[in-house]
Amino acid sequence: MKKILLGATAAVVAAGTFGVVSANAAAPAAAPAAVTADADNGSLRTSTHLTVEAATKAAQAALDAAEQENQRVSVAVVDRNGNTIVTLRGDGAGPQSYESAVKKAYTAVSWNAPTSELAKRLVNAPTLKDIPGTLFLAGGAPVTAKGAPVAGIGVAGAPSGDLDEKFARAGVASLAK
């Protein structure tokens, strides 16, 4: 039995070595030429994105609006794809507020509507709330450019969603200045 195993091992080692030598002996393949898309044929689309600076400005404006009313909140700004750009957690904001703010921002940008309006849709479509990453509570506001959503701002932690949304709208308004 030992002889069979030793023979098999030697055959595998020899085959592996041969494969390495053969592979290294071949000439390297030429790199393919870069392919570019033709921007004139309609295959590309440009989009507008919120810069980190603008997202930070909007988040700070929302947090400032909340602090002026002695509210302890978290603020999140997400891009068009729902990726978080910036989050701010105000002093004393509850532990649940961070995740809630992100989900409200994501929900607002996904449907290009304030989350207070979207919450009303649950009456006719209750399964909307089952979509992962969403939160159908007031406190999220979309940021638009040329009529299209480019970001969402979510605020969570105030005693009512109406206040959260008021602060989110203050963040949106700061971008117009």
C-alpha cells in the first residue's frame, strides 16, 4: 500500500511541475486594447451627485435645526444609490436614532418623496414596509436636482416624526443657499 501511495504522490508532483514549467514557457499574452464607450450614441448617462462637503453641510444644518429646539437626534445623508455619505449623531441622541436616520434617508431617496407621505401609502400597500433597509416613518426628505433624486436626508430621535422631518427639510433647504 505504501508503494502505491508513494508512486501516486510522485506522479502528482511530476505533473504539477510539468504544468508549471509548461505554463511559464509560453509567451505572455498581449494585453487587450482599452475599450471606450461612445458617449454620442446614447449608451452613457451622466448623473448628479451630492459632494461630501454638501452632504456634511446639509447634515449639520439639520442637526443645528434640531438643537435649536433642544432635540437630540441623529442625521444621515445617503446618495442616490442609498450609500451613506455622512452621519452625525447629536449629543444625547438615542441608540436607535442612528440606524433609523439612515433608513429614513434611504427610503426618501428610493421613492423621491418625504417619508411622511410614503407612510400614508402603507394603508393601500402594507407590504412596502417589508422592503429591506426602509423605514416608513416621517423624518426623511429627498434631495433633488433637475427633478431627479440625488440624495436623501433622514433624521431620527425627536419625539415625533413631524419634528424629524422638519429638521430633514432644513438640511435640504441649506443646499439651496
